[in-house]
Amino acid sequence: MQLLDYIVLAFYLLVVVGIGIITGVREKKATSEGFFLAGRSLKWPLVGAALFAANISTIHMVGLAGQGFSDGLVWGNFEWSAFLFLIVLSLIFAPFYFKSQISTLPEFLEKRYNGKARTMLAVISLVTALFLHIGVSLYAGALVFEKFFGISQYTAIFAISIATLAYSVIGGLKAVVITEALQTVVLIVGALILTFLAMSALPEHGVTSFAELKAALKPNQLSMVHTDASSPLPWWAFWLGIPVLGLNYWCADQTVVQKVLGAKDLKHAQNGPIFAGFIKILPVFIMVFPGIFAYIILKDKIGNPDDTLPILILEILPIGLKGLMSAALLAALMSTIASALNSAGTLMSMDIVKKLRPDTSDKKLLIIGRTTILATICIAVAWSPLIAKFPSIFEAINDLLAVLSPPISAVFIWGVFSKKGTPKAGFATLLFGFIIGITAFCFDFEVIAGKRYLSEVMGIHFMTKAFYLFFICSIFYFVVSMFTPKADAETLEQLTFKKPLSFLTDTKLTSISDPRIMALLLTTIMLTLYIIFR
């Protein structure tokens, strides 16, 4: 990278941190609700953009390009399937969250089950934010910036952490969301430019048509649906596991759903996720396809698939644009880390400390939240290098989700759709599911077990592993419910559906902007895309 690239990157960094700090300082009175939920003032464009930015981290940009290089479009299923769960968040969960006037998702479980369920979910969510959202993101960012700047991974991790902390600690959720909206634009523009330039280089390698592109690639590299069991992501394994991962990530993860909880009203809370669903169409085209193009134009220069994106940027982007793309990568990294840090502070303050000590002052809750943010980033920095023990960055994040998601998905989905779930079943399932999930992870983590027993010795795909764990948790949930006292009638009336399709039929359609109409339009577009790229 040249001087101009560094100037572009430095300017972007100053702008983002500056906006975040100014946003925090302009808040006249710092309160826990203002810090953690942006004073419940967010409108749907900000909610949608923030959901997208919190999800699309450097993990995705590096991981999707690498998987596109090695396997093709099939890994784009993780991006395109998200529309289903964003619709579920919009139409099913958001109304319950707003009706119950919660500040955190563990608080919702306390209303549906009991206080123990709330604390248990807070603990699992903190583990998820620490080891998954922040730890993996830091490692992915360190790999990229080591390639660009030739500095050590820890130096890169430290610099990124300090920059993100600067506005996360001062500004709270509002600063996070506003900077995420800016970062979404930078990320998309940078990825679009990279995709266009990579595609423009194809004619130099004898590819001038779609037929020639398909012929130059591996079999099925342009297919979203793989039927062969030897595929790294066969369709049956994916669709067994993705409901488990998707429900947890998009509908029950504090890092993600916190944006919805900070919405101005229910309409904005519902339309925000639908808007994010439309934006989620883009990653396949601007993140997976560059990796596919790199297979043709840079195949001889790429050894490790995770190096695809850095090499692609350094080889095909001109001076100045390298800095812009570096800014896009930094945007993706900082947005994910900032969201996870804010949610970690929220969980510790609101769901653990305030639950144990209800009389804790608002001022102390803010101090505890900010202290938690600092402690979380320090632990994540120490954990992040161990991500190198996984086959790839993208598999690392989904492998972790596969063991942490099942109990959470079970208590949330059965909690709103079934009146049989009892208060004790909610807590017991979270505890039981967390224990068997961590056990499964240890048996499949080479650093601990010496080899990957579940995935390599037993041949269990990580997506089917998620399904098996969810099935076990669901059976456990209903068995415990059979032998423990039911929830009171008022709770069941307020927090469960009377009929399975009540969320579609309870209210009349009022306008074309109704989230149900937008959800139908989004579904139609996605089905069309799947038919085209099947």
C-alpha cells in the first residue's frame, strides 16, 4: 500500500471514531436506557443498516471470499437464508419483545419462564459475544491487516480494539448504530468496486461469457444447491442446521436484536429487519463472487483460501482504492466488535448485576457496563489467536454457533409457540444444552481433544451436529415440562400465540408498507434467485 492508501484509511478511522464520540458527548444526560438502547429512538433505516453491519464482519468478507475461491456459491446459503429469520424476527418475535417492554432478551425469558432462565441466557450470551463475535472478528481482522501492513497480529488486534473502544465506551448504542450506518455504505461501496474490477479482469484470462466462466471453474462452483454428500455443505445438512443457527443468531442474540429493542416503535422494529433482509441479498454478489473470480485470475498466487481477499485487494485495486477497501474491512470489523461490546455491557449490567441487586443506581450500572466492555475486549484479544486451529475462519464461526445455538433456539421457539413449556423447563434446558454443547465443542476442538472427534473421526457435519443438539434439547424441554408446574395463565396469554399463524392473521393489512407485504416481496425475490442459481 502507498501513502494515499494510508491517508484514506486514516481519514476514515478518524471520521468513524469522531462521529461515535461526538454522538456520545451530545447526549445531555447519560442514562442506562440511553446508553444501551439509544433512548428507544431508532428508525427502521438505521435499524436495518445496523443489523446488516453488525452481521457482516471481516469474518464474512474474508471467509466468504475464501469459501467462494475453494467451494463456490454454496456458502452463500448462509447469507441468503438469513431473510427467513429476519422475517421471523419482524413478524413473530419483535411484537412479543415490544409487548413485554423488555430491555434485553434475557429479560424476556424471565417474563416467559423465570429469573434463573434470564441469568443463564445472559451467561451464554456473554460467552457468545466474547468468543464468537469479538474473538473471531479480531482474528480475521488481524490476518487481513498483517497482509496489508506487515505488522504482527497482536499489534493489529490491539490497534483495532482501541479504536473501537473509543466510541463504544463513550457513545453507547446510538453511537454504535450511527457509525454502523456509515460503515454499511463504505462496506458495500468497497465490495462493489472490488467485484467490478475482479470481473473486469476475467477477459484477460479467456473468460468473456457466463458459459466460459462456468467452464473455467470447478464443478458446481456456481451452484447454491449441492446434492452430493461429499460436498462441504450438502443441502440436507444445511437446511437441517440453519433453522437452529438462524433462530438463535437473528432472533435471540442480544448483539443483533438490541437494535430492534432500540427502535422508536413497533412499526420501525418490524420494518428494520425486513430492510436488512433486502440488503442481505448483496453479500453473495459482492463477497462470494470476488472469491470465485479470484479462482480464475489469481489461482496460482493463492495457497490458503483465507488469503483470497487480501491478495485480491493487493493485486487488482489501484492506489487509493486499496485504502478504501481497507476502510471497508475495518468498517466491517469495528461494527461487529462495537455491537458485541455494547451487548456485553448491557447483559452484565441489566441481566446479572441489576437482577442480583435491584437497587443498583443508574450511574453504577453505566460504570459496570463500561467496565465489562473493557474486560471483554481484553479476554477476546487473548482468545482470538486460537481461531487458527479451525479449518477456516468461516467454519470457525459456524462451528461455535452450532454448539451454542441449540438450547437458546429451543427455549425461544417453543416458548412462544407452545403453552406446555414450564418455567423450570426453560432454565433446565438452557443449562443442559450449554453443558452438552460445550462438551461437544471440546471433543471437536483439536487444542483440547488432540483431534476433531465429531467432525473428522465420526464424520458428523457441523450443521447436522446443530440439529442433533437442538433435537435433544427440545426433547429434554418437553420432558421436564411434563413433570414441573405450568406457567401462570396470564403469562401464557401474553407471551405465546393462540394459533400458529396468529402473527399473520391477527391484524388487518393497512398499507403496502405493512411488514407482511414487504416480507412476501422479499420471499418472492429470494425464491427467484434460488431458482436462477440452483
